Amino acid sequence: MFGLVGKKLKHSFSEEIHNLFGNENYNLYETDNIEEFIKKNIINGINVTIPFKTEIIPYLDDLDALAKETLSVNTIVNKSGKLIGYNTDYYGLKEMLGYNRITIKNRNILILGNGSVSKTVLKLMNDLGAKNIIRLSRQIRSNHDDLFSNYESYVTYDIVINTTPVGMYPNNDDELLINLKKFKNIECLIDLIYNPIRTKLVLQAEKLNIKAINGLYMLVMQAKKANEIFFNKEIPLNIANKIYRKVYSHHLNYVFIGLPLSGKTKYAKIIGDISSKTTKDTDNLIENKYDSSIPDIFEAYGEKTFREYEHSVVEDIYKHNCLAISTGGGLIETAANMELLRQNGIIIYLNRDPNIISKKKIYGRPLLKQSSDILELAKRRGPMYMKYADFVIDIKKDTNSHVNEIKERVDEYISR
């Protein structure tokens, strides 16, 4: 038996990652009783996630040095009938810091949470020479700890690391534990959550121009180390990096925004087919959900109700992965829509000259009664598109050129 054991695993990318490392027998195992799971199964190698990283220790025969020191186990291997516990999270986090060129030495580190993962983070921060380290939690367990309610005492700290599950799928919209706006010197926000790809905390950091990192690279690197332990063989770093980029690209939604007739539906379909993503069109979703055409909805209920319907279908899809999404031209005007779609999506603005669009015959567009209307929409919405876009594609060349540019820009985004 190989796999991941935890209480709730619907959010997990681990099976996909380990399969890509060549372990095709890797599966997910949900349980409420870790003792029963250990006793009932013949284990070759398993990974362990919340809430069992510490709870599993009494059922193991031995621990490696890191697991003993942190009292946190995320990898177990069967060696001649004995179950040995390892901590590969330490390796994964260290590799993630190096990949993103994050310096810890002489920095003040604020850790959110004091559970099992935080013990690993605390150990690594000490090993890398952090100046001061504080863990915030709801319950003080050591002299490193303080309460979340006192977080404003640490707003001069340099690096914030979230080790809690707050904001993790399916609870994407949990209230933030801290407000990054209050931090004065922050260099980097690290959220160990990887689903959604951009948590609300990561999105807030990005809004404030703070470097923000999710937990996906750490997940892939700890999986690399776990596989090396399972099969007693070394995996080249470049192979692991390729797997990281492949998993990131696969789960990332491509969200196309832009004026009506800018090509959103066309490019969502093309890119969706190329990258094996499910294509979604928000206007089609509205018509299917409410069994009415867009013009009929506008005529019967007006734009306000249409925007409410539009937000409703965004709420239906934003937690999903592996989508290519074509949005209605006005979806951008509701900020809440973009906040949701950005959690799992890269926002691609197709910028087509409105003067060219205005020369086309326009059908079934309630807000476009005459050609000059598109120019007014462009004037109002243009700044909104730019505000939310992760990158802009100027629609001036042939389709293949634009498709290649989109692929290149997504690769740049993932590899940054």
C-alpha cells in the first residue's frame, strides 16, 4: 500500500503528483481513526496529513532525527516489518525558500498557527538563522507563542508564514486571521495552502505588492523526498521542477476577460482543448441555469438581476480547477466576481481595438444598441480589465500567434 492518509482529502493533489513521480499505486485514504487504519492495513509507504502528523507517532516503531525533534511525521516507510516515520516537509519547505530566493537569516518571522506543521517551520527558521520567531494561535503552548488577537504587536516582522488550514478548500472564504495592510516591513507572505492556488491571504498580499507564495512547490518537493525514501533512489531536481510546473498548469484555471467580441469564447475553447481543460462560458452557464436567453433576462428583469445571476454562476465554478473560462464582457464590473475567479485562475485580458469591434455586426447584446456603444464600454471598462489582468494579449496578429503568446505568458507566470 502506498498513498496519503488524512481526515479529508478532497482538496489534495498528492495522488496526481506521486503518479507523475512514477508511483502508479498511490491512492488517497480518508479515515477518522488513525490507529485503526495502521492496524488494518499492510503499509509499504504512506504520507500523512492533518490532523494525524503528531497523532500517528505512537503507532510507529521509530522516527528519523527530524521527526523526533519536531514531533511531526508526514512520511512513513515499512522497513523489514517496522514502520519508520520521517519528516519530509522540512525538505520541501527549505527547497521552496531556495526556489523563491527567500532569505531567512536575521529576519523576523511570524508563523500563523502552532500545530504540527508549525513545528517543522519553527525548526527550519531556527536552523536558517532567523532573528526572532513568533507563532500566533488561539492557545499558547510554548514561549514562542502568542494569541492571534495580539498580532498587531508584530506588524514590523519581515516574513509571515501561514501553517493553518484557514482558507483551504472547501472553506476558501474563511475570514482572514490577520490584516496584512497593517504590516510595515513585510517582505514576503508564504501560505502553505495550495488549494485554492491563491488564498484570500495570498490575494491580499498581491494587492499590497507583497511577494506571495503558495504551498504547491513545497508539496511537490516533500513528495520528491518521500518517493526517494519509499524506493531508495534519488530523483533529479529538474524532474521534480517539471512535475511542479505540470501540476500547477493543469490545476490553474485560465480566465479570459475583455470586451464583447474580443475573442474570449474562441480562445477559451482553443486553449482549453490544448491544455485538456473543461471550457466554461459564463453567459451559457446563466442561460442554462435560469432557462432563459441573455436578451430575455435583460428585457424581463433588467441589468441588475442579470448581474446577480452572473455572480451566482461564478460562485458555482470558482472553487473548481482545470477550467478555461470565457467571461461576459461586463462581469469585470462586479469586483466580487474577480476576487473569486482569481483564487484558482490566471486572468488573461484579450485587448482588442474597440474601433475594430464597432465595425462588426452585433447580435444579442443588450448593452450594444449601436456601434458607438462599444466605444463607451471600452472607455469605462478598460481600466477595470487592466486592474485585474495577470497579463494582457493585444489581439492584433493571427490566432496561432496569440495562442503561442498565451502559452508562453502562462509558462512565465508559473515559473516566476
